[in-house]
Amino acid sequence: MAISLYDASVAGFIQSLQGVAHFLEKGRAHFADKEGALAEIVDARLWADMLPFRFQIVSVVHHSQGAIEGVKKGTFSPRVELGPQDYAGLQKMVADALAALKAMTREEIDALEGKDMAFEFRDVKLPFTAENFLMSFSIPNLQFHATTAYDILRSKGAPLGKRDFTGPMRIKK
């Protein structure tokens, strides 16, 4: 059985973003009564030379919804702005990306298969097909940044487990 580009990308992006939305909400609830804790989380890092929590969440959105937008236009570049500076803004960004991904149709995404596109950053231009870009660049980056955000919340004491990360599985109906 062949798997469609939609199933390999957008369906997985939705699942991952649902997991991120869930652990963000669980973290918000845990830290809500601790004054200043959510502001601290937004700037938290696992290590001094890593980018902060807010960057991790912005990157999750950029490597899911932003990746599809990049494939559609034929180019994808790293995001330079840090996005929302507060926890609620990050949650809204994830919710908006989820809504945008859920609005995409299987037909429009499957039609992108084989399309030429490029990753561009400064003087680097890497050529890809849509499916190779999504499978070998965007999905690994999305998972890296989602894991890092989860780990930051967990390291700060949020009561999270694996099920909080994975999002709803696509089980047979």
C-alpha cells in the first residue's frame, strides 16, 4: 500500500501539534498559580548555548505549517523572528497552526508530490523535492524542537509523561 504525502506529512504534523498543544496546556495549568513561572518558562533553556523555550515552540510551528507553506511557494528559510514573547501567545500560535493544517485537504497536499523546492539560508541553497524536504528536513526538525520544548517543561517540574507528548494516535476505525 502506498502512503500519501498528506499522510506522511500533514497528518503527522497535526498529531505532533496536538501533542504540543496538550503538553503546553498541562504546563500552563501546573504553573498557573506560581507567580512569574510561565514568564520564566518562555525564556528557559536546557543549556546556556541553546535557544529558549519560545524558540522551540515557534520552530515547531515553522517546521509544520511553515514547511507546507514553503513547499507550496517553492522555498523554505529559517525563521528569524522569535514570535510571541509570552506563554499564551505561544499556545495561540500552536492553535492557529493546527487550525491551518486541519483546513488543508489531502488533494492539495498530495498534488505537491514531486514539486521542486529549496531550502535557502544566506548563501546556501539546497534543492529538494517536496516529499524529500518534508521527510528528511521538516519532520526531524519538528520532532527535535517539540522534544526540546517538552524537556524544558519537564525539567522545570511540569508533570508530563510520554502520552502528553505523542498526541492522539491514528488508530483504525
